[in-house]
Amino acid sequence: MDKNHAVDMAKARIKEITGKITGHERLEAEGKTDQAKVKFRQKVQSLRDRAEGIKDSFKHDRS
């Protein structure tokens, strides 16, 4: 997990916990949603990194 994703995940988790503690259901739900968004962005980045690695391996095979 890169630094930006870690920070975003921490903020989302804090939002969720704050919502739970205060009984603010909407804030809690926003925190959960934000966490899902961060996880999705992580998956997309991972796929991009893998695709870049595959692309690079084909470049090296042709050299």
C-alpha cells in the first residue's frame, strides 16, 4: 500500500469509527464507502502495475 492509500484509508477508518461512537449512521456509512473506494483504487493500481510489468517483459524479449 503506498503512502497516499494508507493516509486515505486511515481517514476513512477514523470517519467510520467517529460515526460509530457518536451514533451518526451517515458518517459511519461514509467511512465504510470511503474505505471501499480506497480498496478499489488499490486494486486498479495493482492491475496497472502488473500490466506495465507484462509490457516491459515483452519489450525485453524483443531486444
